[in-house]
Amino acid sequence: MIYYPYFRGRQFDLRALTEFASQAMTKNVIPIIEPVRDVPALPKTIATFGAHQQPLAVIQNPQVDHYNFQAAKRYPIDDLFAAPSIQRAYVLTPLLPARLLNDSLVIVQHYADLKLFLDRGWIPDSATLLVPPEARIRQLLTGRRFGHLFDHYAVPEHSFDFTEMPDSFWSNDIEFARQYHEIGFSDYLTQGATYFDHGHPSRTVALHLIYLANGQVRIRHFVSDQHDDFKHQREKYFEALAKAVKWIRTQPAINQTAATAKLATLAEDHHFPGMGVLKALTIQHHLTVMTRYLDSASI
């Protein structure tokens, strides 16, 4: 079973992925990067995966932001695909040349696009597909290598609304994939499928940590007490962090990670590293817990 976490190539996404690649001990987690910016961190991240022989898929026709429209890249990545662990991936669109799809990872967004390509024999058997979890799509893929891509992250209108349900079910993707004879699954972590060009301050600071319980993946939300205005981000951060660390200390070892240990240290030192670093730590925690989820299912 393979987990394909789906990332847009934002700065702190790449930072977390570089850290993961240098420490990972698994071939069953294959991150997907959809590049959004021509930045030096992108080739650095890909090169780190290649150097550590960790699998990575990079989308060649990004559908968000402007990376795909820059003819000349300041930080090119083409040469990095020579590494055996780096795979080309494509978002399936009606204009995508079928000749590109050999041995590739194909992201399917729409039933009509998939049916068009299958009816014309344009998808080679060597391609692996990630598709929406729809019955009509599964029926088209009998005998092919495919998994599902699903956005588990339900975002309320305001982050403070997480206080009404601080703990909830996240997924049982392995069970679902096995039921339908899939080779793996993909999601957008705790960032959601919707892409935002720029971040913005929030009235509420919230931390989201997944954890394992009873063979399932669940998610816990830790929300700051202050939410009346956009000020005092530092103070709000410490309010949410204190709640997270208190909960972390009650968890069994399977839900404690190097990232949660760093969160605890930040709380003890009363240090605010910035929201980007916090985001990178929650991503690292997510990847570690999902690796353990895969390992526990193989026992």
C-alpha cells in the first residue's frame, strides 16, 4: 500500500519535504509536488529525494499559479529526473499529449477526461492513476493500477468553529483501498485541495495534528482563545500551542514524533518561530504518522 501526499510547492511545504527525505526509511510514502513557484528550494528538495533514493513524483503540467507559464526557469529541474527515484506526474487534461504518460503518475480530476483517454487507448498500462473515489470511475479501471485521491480536510468558515468539534475522524484509507483493490491513496494533508496564492492573517490560530486510534486516522484541532481581531498572532500561537502540547503528553508513543517533540520544546522555551515553521512541523508530523499507519496495517 502506497501513500501519495499531495503538495503545492510552497516554501514551507518544500522545507518539510526536504527534512522528510533526509530522514525517511520508507518507500511506501511517495509525495507529489505540484510546482507553483520558480524558487531554489524546489530543485533542492527534488535533489535531496534523489540523493537519498526516496521516491518522489513531480507534476509536469501544474494547474495552479504561474509556474507552468514561465518559459525560462531560473532554477530548472529537468536534469533531476535522471535519478531513478524521481517520477514524472501529470494532471489529466484533454490537451495532454498521450505520448508523455508511459511509466508516469496520472492525476485524474474529471470522469469525462478519463473516459476520453481510455476510449481512445491513450493511457498505457504502465501508468499509475490517482482518481476521485467514484464508483463510475472505478468501473473504468478494472485491471489497472490505480488509487484514490480525496480531500479529507473540511474547512469551516472560521477557524474558531473547530472548537465545536475539536476531535474528529480523518480517514480509513487503507481499508477503503483494499476493498476496491487499489494500490494506494492520496490526500491534501491538512491543507485542503483549494490553492491560495498568498497566506493571510487569521482571527484564530489553529494547529491540526493527526493521530492513530483503533486502526483509523483521526485529527485533533487546537484553537487559540482569542479570535476577535487579527492582532496578537504571537499570543494566539502560544494559546494554541499550550493546548497541543498538553494533549501530546497524554498520547502513546505511536502518536509522538520528532515534530511534536519540537513543538513541546517551543512551548517550554516560549519561542515563536513564525507560522511557516509551525506549518512545516505539522507536515513532518503528518508524514511520520502516516508512515506508521502504513506500517501498522502491514502487521
